[in-house]
Amino acid sequence: MKQLFIMLFAVSIAVGCSKERDELEARLKTKFANDQDIADYKIDPDEMADCVSSKISGDAPGFPGSPSYEKIIGAYAKLVRVDPTEDFRPALEATKKAFGSAKEAHKAAFNITNHTMACIGIIMQVER
């Protein structure tokens, strides 16, 4: 009985986390599908989105399915949606509560760029 409860709990955590991560990954796919650098390097936007969302998920505090984890992943999804040519301040304002401060929201936005650059390097090495 105890094992059944543990297994059901683990499954519910995995299902709960997949919604937030799926939203993040979908937004990353859209972003990378329209990114000229990704196209120039001939990188698959889906592969790139999977890599970046994995890195973001790995950095998020808490565990998949926990409220704090979902809040952070949702906030990252909002930051991904920001067009670099537009004013980013409304997105930072909307996410600063999730991250704890405006400074941490800036850091999170910068982390998206860092993870993107790291994934370009990883994917380019694998494809060679």
C-alpha cells in the first residue's frame, strides 16, 4: 500500500511539472523557429528548445510539481515571450514576485541567454 502511494505521488508530480515545462518549451520552440542565428547554424528549433528548457528546469528551485518550481518555470515562460526589440520592463515587473526581486528577474532573463548560448555550443559539437 505504501509503495502504491509513493508511485501515485511520483506520477502526479511528473504530470504536474510537465504542464509548466511544456508551456516553456512551446514558447522556446516558437522563439527559436523565428531566430535567424538558429537558422543560420542549421540547428533544429525543437532540439534547441529541449536543451534550453532542460537547463532552465535544472536551475529552478524546488522539485518538479512543487508550487515554487511551477511558479519559477511559469515566470521563465513569460520572460521567453519577450521580443528583444520591445520594452522588457513589463515582463520583468510581472515576474519579479516569482523570482523574489527585480534583480533576480534580470538575472533569470540573463540566464535564458546564457543557456541559449551554451546549448548552441553543445548542439554544434554533437553535430560535427
